[in-house]
Amino acid sequence: MNRLLAALASRLVIVVPYLWLLVFFLVPFVIVFKISLSFTALAMPPYTPVFDLQQGLSGLMAALGELTVENYLWLFQDQLYVNAYLSSLWIAAVSTVLALLVGYPLAYGMARAPESVRPVLLMLVILPFWTSFLIRVYAWIGILKPEGLLNQFLFFLGAIDEPLIILNTNTAIYIGIVYSYLPFMVLPIYATLERMDHSLVEAAQDLGCPPVTAFWKVTFPLSMPGVVAGSMLVFIPAVGEFVIPDLLGGSRTLMIGKTLWQEFFSNRDWPVASAVAVILLVILIVPIMLFQRAQARAQEKGL
Amino acid sequence: MKSLGSIRRSFAPWADPAAVPYIAFEGVTKTFGAFAAVNNLSLTIYEREFFALLGASGCGKSTLLRMLAGFEEPTAGRILLEGEDLRGIPPYRRPVNMMFQSYALFPHMSVEANIAFGLRQDGMPKAAIAERVAEMLKLVKLEPFARRKPHQLSGGQRQRVALARSLAKRPKVLLLDEPLGALDKKLREETQFELMDLQQELGLTFVVVTHDQEEAMTMADRIAVMDRGEVIQVATPAEIYEAPSSRFVADFVGTVNMFEGTVAERSDAGVVIAEAGGMRLRAAEGGAAGPGDTVWFAIRPEKVRVSAARPPEAGNAVEGEVWDIAYLGDVTVYHIRLDDGRIVKATAINSRRVVEDALTWHDRAWVSFAADAGVVLTR
């Protein structure tokens, strides 16, 4: 009896995460997917058909027959959506590269710091999370606007004669994304670098590599799992980012998160908004799968 | 290849006053904060020598090796290689290579690429690299594993890759940091002999750091016994074992029975020591000890005989009780408890399969040793 219970309990442990995924990911996804196949309607909810269990199986079948892929076709007919997707991918890619350029030296410095100060540095990287994300993005408006802190400071230094226009441009979006997602880049890279056996670098130097060469031939390749993980953690949420382009970007900034929001709330076109979301998910699944493959390979190597 | 013995027997440049040292540490000190890892140390190593730095962990032996490799700079003093001061020369420009304790194999490169790493760095032509890598793989008998990654190899194979990689550039000196520490006992013993053969074959100078005295004794031409940043004694393995310069060396290398006492008589036949427990010990050589000096008489267990009856012609003999017997197959270790409670250790070689009148627990027994079997130490 006890053994049976133990066996059941061990199964249950595996069931929990699957149940979680089912309830909080798969079910909502199916709902969104169903809406994406519907028509808009001036009703509550604003789409049709609506499944009504009271009409029995035949009613359900009839409702299923009404579903359409028209919304998806529409996404490819209007250039706006394709451009928004491409622009989002581009902005996310540029932001990821910038975050890597800023984050890698940071992570390297932390990993090379004396062991006693590392926890403090780690704390400092995580510290911004203690303030609301929204407030931190609003704060950037105060810094970047024409009469903001940055321009005032540059005026004070005498570096500029007229204010730099940064707010409401893509530059502001890059700054916002790099700033917000930097910890996600720094932490995985720091973890791989900190774990790395320093005698590998010494061995490279011993075999004739000056420090810079040793870095590119040994340290950097061995930190690739961290670089890949960090890049994915920045790139994936950045593609669908809404708050940063909405607050810091301009009216001409095209990002899919913003488009989705407009379809949903301004246009009240739930089916098209759902289709936009489904396509976004499909686009993001590719890098996520690449990421998981890279991780599996790294684990196999025991890195 | 000539037999090792014939080459080895005649190899003793340290005994030749005209010989020029290959590596010289001159008054080298290395401090980390207030801690002196190496303290005003001087040492000379000769070309083609297999030199071992032996000591417990924290004695400064690894720091010494790292200074030679260039990873640390001496705080004071200088290190010479072929008469050239190494100060300021970074590790990547020193003609020495190191085999790391952790092996430090590059996990993202194949065995081949690991071995070729230093050669590529030097810009050697591709064909020459391939040839050298093949030669190295053959040397360490790893030809079938050239394309494997380090994580696909056993511990012993990794050790060979590390060795091949550090030898590939034909360094003037090969530094080995606990080279066999991660191997199991049997493999370690085999590899010790392989390393010796390799060193002879290549004619290189090897400096090995180890805490394993057996390893040092097996491989090295000379051993430097270190303690707290200082060299206590530099000598051949036989001298270190048979003629240790101090109690520390006698105790650190091998097992020893130590008797403290004062010199009671001194004559041409040696000294008589009035031992603290009341025994009078005869020693053939008294060294520099004069009458009244405090000395220690050190005797190795294999030079102590155990017998049921008092042997008629022993220089020294004392009676006790068999306290413990450990049968190890090749030898038997006896612990004889003297009447004042002290334990004397003795080992007997089991040269016959069956020993008749064997001693057993709690038998009365005599331990005896010749006057020239032990050494008198003054410090």
C-alpha cells in the first residue's frame, strides 16, 4: 500500500508541471487560436461564432464549420503586419547585440572580481528589479526628453548647442530594451564564466597566447552557452515588447506588440489581434527550439 | 634505447663543481600579503635533470613552479634559465611548458587540436604541425583517439593528452604540477616509469611538484624537500632516505623510529647515546654531535629485526611485547611495545611462504638493529 502511494506520489511530481502547462499555457493558447479563426462582430464577446454547449454536439459542429483562416490571409495581404514583424525582429536583434556588447564585459569583470565582492556585484545587477519595470521606463523619459537630464548635462558640459532628439526614436527603444533586459544577459554569461576553470586560460598563455588571444581562443568559446542563453532571454521578450516602444518609441515606430495592442483595444478586432499573437508565437518558437538544442548539447558536453 | 641504469649511474652534474646550472633560483622570496609562500630560497637545477619539489600542501612548491612558468613574479630575488634572468618575461614568451594538475585540456577542442594549440600559436606551417601532432600522439600512444573530445576520454588518457600538449612545443623545461595525482594507484605506478623513459628519450629537463614521496623517489634524480617556503634538503632519493639532514626530512619521507637522547661517549667507533627512556644506543656515526649534545637516533623499520630471542651480535637490542601485526603480503609490519609504553615499528620481508616460529600477539620479543643501521640527527 505504502509502495503504491510512493509510486503514485512520484508520478504526481511529474504531473504537476504538465498540469501547469496545460492550464496556463495550452488552454489559453487554444482559446486565442479559436478566436483567431473567428469573425469580428458587434457583440459581447466581439466575435462569432461562440461555442454554446447548450446547443449540443450538432450546434458545436455547426459552429466549428463557421471557422475561417481569413484573418491569417489578411495579415499577409496588408503590408503593415509583415513590416511590423520584420521591424520587431530587427529591433530585438539590434538590442540583443547591444546588450551583449554591454553585458559581456560586465559579466567578465564580475567573474574576475575577488570572490568576496562577487555577491555584492551580483546584488547590484539584480537591484533594479526592486523597482517597478514601468516606473523605470518612465524614468527614462525624464532622462531622454529634449529638456531632460541627459541634454541638460551635455549642455552643462558644453558638448552640444541644441538638444539631442532621442526620445520617441528607435534609439530610445534600444536604450530602453538594453537597460531593461541587461540582467538577463549578464547573469547567464556570468554563471558560465564564473564556473570556468581559470587554469584553462593559464594553459593557453603557457602555450604561447598573449592574454587577448587566450580570451578569444579559450574564454569566449567556452562562454558560448551563456552567450546563447543570455541572447535568447533578451531577444525573445524583446520581439513582443510593448511597454518600451509605446513609452519611448515614436509614432513611426513599428513593433508587433504595439500593433497587437492597437488591434485589440483601438480597433476592437479580437480575431485579427489573436492571429497576430499566434503568428508571433510561431516566429518565437524557432529561436526557443534552437536555444533548447544548444542547451541540450552543452549539457551533454558537461560544460 | 640504452638502459636507463647505465645513463643514470653516470648522471650527477650536481657533484661536478664545474657544471653550469640550467635553472637557478637565487634568494627568491614570494609573499602574498603578509604570508611568505617562498622565503629567500636558492636552488640550482641542471640540464636533463628530473627534479622533484616535494612537500606538504602549502609548503610553497607550487608557487615555485608557477614562478618558473611566469604566472607569478618573485617579490625578491631572481630566477635564471640558461643564465638569463626571467623577470618580466610573460608566460607566453618563456621556453617552458607546464602540465597542469587539472590537465586544463580545452574542452571545446579535439585531442589533436589540443596538442596542436601551441604550435598553431607559433605559426608553424600546417604540414609540420600535422607531423608533430602525429609524433606526439604516437609518443603517448593515443593515435586512435586523435579526434575525440577530452570528455570522451578516461582519466589516464586525459593525462597523456596533457603531457603530449605540453611536450609538443619542445620546451627547454617541462613543469609538471602533481602530474599523477588524479590517477589510481596502479596506473600511477605505470605512468611514473613511462614519464622517466620519456624524459630520458627526449633529453629534457623536468621539474615536478608532488606531495607523494614515493612518486618523487621513483622518478627524480634529485629531490628538494620543502617546508614553509624553504628548502630543507636537496639530495638524491637514496640520500634523502638513508641520510636525512633533519628530523623533518626523516619523518616526512618514509616511516621512521625516532629516539631522543644525549651523547654520552664519543670515540672512533662512533657514539653512545643515553636515550631518554634509559636505553644506551650505539651509533656508528655521530656526525657533528659532541658529548652532552641533544641528538635524535633515527632508524627505518626495515632495518629493525624482530626475534623471539635476544640476537647475540646486535649493536642494539631491546625487549618488548608484540602489540600489533599487519600482514601486507610482501612484508609484515610489527609494532613492538617497549616496557615504557613506546612503540617501535619493524618490517620483515616475507621471503618464504611459511614462517615457522612466527611471533604472535602479546609474545615477548626482541627488537634489534646494527650500530650503522640508523642515523644520528642533531636538528
